[in-house]
Amino acid sequence: MADGGRIGIVVVSHSEQLAAGVVELAHQMAPNVRIEPAGGTDDGRIGTSFELVTAAIGAADAGTGVVVLCDLGSAILTAETAMDFLDEDQRERVRIADAPLVEGAVAASVAAESGDPLETVVRAAESAGGGGAAPGAPAGGLGEGPADVGTSGRISRRITLTNSDGLHARPAAELVKLASTFSQRVTVNGIDAKSLLAIMALGLVKGDEVEIATDDAAGAGAVDAIADLASSGFGEH
């Protein structure tokens, strides 16, 4: 599977099955990223393994860096020990993210899929530990045609979600990956379109209206591209 020099991800868990499940989930949204599990002990018991973590880091590293996610404190200790034994060059491009295992791995993987650099992927993982209430969907009808430019310079389009499951994990990831290809800041119902977990937290379902907007005068193309993706049902119908 091609990685294109993307940042790799390692999932360290005391459970072999848990690590494998998180990797399977993250791969649904980041198919081109090297995501490696390091779960359980060498003999299949609950615990962590220096050897498995070291091997996973090596397998995940395409030469640009690796972000490591851990489930419990002792898993962090194992990962830190494994890092101590890496060559200096490799150790400098490995980071342990202070993030929840599942959410952090998914957010980091989507950022890596978008081609983001190491520190950006770490920040994406660590943003998964944040919170905050998401604003509701705006009122109004379905916007037709290209983005509207208001008198304040705000550019926006409103669409109605038509895919059966709304903005669940996979379409949310597709939206975030597309948004990440643009330098302009675009929002979805006031939420940064490049923040996967914040987008998913909106809980938008089929039939909900969504406002895609930017205050950047050069952002009309980004708004139109994201609105067109959402209007198409994210390829789900």
C-alpha cells in the first residue's frame, strides 16, 4: 500500500485485539498511511512489548516520522523505552502524542493521509483530547449554484445532507481531507473544516442543513469544492 512519504502511526495497547481494531478503524479513513499495531505481549497476553513497539515503529516509518498513540501509562513507558534504543536520526522523528487512543489515532491518521508534517499530525492527535460544544445547524434554505459572497466579504453555501448516515466517520474524513488541500480556513456550521473530531461532534444526519463558509476572499473555490462533495453524498449514493 503506497504511503507517499506520509507520517506513520503506531497504536500501542495492552490488548492485541484493541490495537488491531483501532488500526482497522483508522485505515478506513486513511488507506494510504502506514498504521501499525503493537498490542499485547510477545506471547499474546495482556501487556506491552518493547520488541513489538520497536518493530511497529520501524514498519510505520517511511522516513518522514511516526506518531505513537498509547492506551495506558505503562504503554507510554514501553514506547519511551523503545524510542531510547532507536538510532538518533530515527528517534528525532518519532513523537508520542498525549491523546486518547481511538480518537487520537483516527485524527492523526486523517492528518497523515492529507500529507501533513509531523508536528501537525501530533497536534491533530492531541486535539482529540479537547472538547467544546458544537453550534447547531443554521436556519435557511438550500443554497444553489456557486458560493454567495455577502456584503461583509463572507463567502458561504448551504446544502442539505443527502447521504443516509450524514457526517459519520468516513464522509467526515473525506471532507476534512479535501479541506486540508486548501490554505484558506473554511468552516462547517462554524467549526473548522480541518478538524475531524469537531466535525463528527456536530452529529449531522441526513436531511440536516449545513453552512460551508469562509471569511477569506480567496476561499470561494474551497467553499464550492466542499459543498459539492457534500451535495454529492460523499460518493455513498
